[in-house]
Amino acid sequence: MDTLKKAGAMLPHLDLFQSMLDLRRLLQLAAHMKERGDRAMLISGTEITLIGGESLSAPEIVTSKGETVDAATAYRVLGQLEGYDAPEYAVNREALAALNARAVAELEGSEALRAFGETLARISAAPTAPAGPERPGTDRAASERAAAERATSERSARPRRTPDAETPRSEAAEQPTDDSAPAA
């Protein structure tokens, strides 16, 4: 299977990846709250308010690690985790950590993750060699490369001829040898 087909096999799992990404953002928000020393947060569909030594309200929070968590996503995910609709959700760090832990446990036992595991096993077992010409790194290509390297090293091991050491062929043909030299 080529890379594009493998990527295409992942398309049915986009919802799983998105929910994992959303949970990750909430974990990052909880870590950010801990770094800042915040005790709790209020989340509405349009604003996140961190409550602690210094309160902060914004439509999106950028964590110290550079991750952006927007209010709409945090509100939607918290609504799913809490299991009820509310105009805003109030959670402290411990409650947020517990909600995330429960969500991860549910995700680990989910049908979506099982299906992803099956897809991953299927594409991992698929042959990756193309039907066309040999690719670099295969046994045949490696043996051809080794033969070419041997030939190159043999050529470089022979001494080079210099122009003065060579005798032009026409001069060599004109010079008589001892066998054919006329007797004087």
C-alpha cells in the first residue's frame, strides 16, 4: 500500500482524532491553570475565565507552551464530559483532571479506538514494495551498488598514467625491437 492509500484508510477515524485533540487541549488548559496557580475556570461558548491570583478572561487562551485553546471548543467538550447543557461550566483543576481521566478511559475502551487499531494493523501488514523497478535499499539494488563501488575502488587502486610516461602508439610501432633489428 502506498502512503496515500494508507492515509486514506485513516479518513474514517477523523472523528476519533478530533476528539483526542479536543481532550488534549483541555489537558493543556488544566496544565496552564496549574502553572498560573489558578483554582478554577468558567467556560461559556464565547469566553474562558481563569480564576486565581490574577483572573483572566478571553475568547481563547494561549498556554505557556504556545497551544491555543478556544472557548467554543472547550465549552463543547466540557458539555460532552459533564453530560448536560448549561450556559457556562465551572470547574476546578481537580474536577477537570477527573473529567479528562474518565474521558481517556472511555476512549480506550471505545469501538472507535478498536476500529482504529484494526485499520492500523491492516495497513502495517500491507506490503510496501512497489510493483515497478527496484527501489534503493532493496537487496538487488544494494548488491548492484556494492559491485559498482568495488569497480570504482579497483580503478582507483591502479596507478595513473601520466602523459610523459606514456609512449604514443605510433612511435612504439616505429621503434624496432631486438628480434627484428637488422644485423650489422
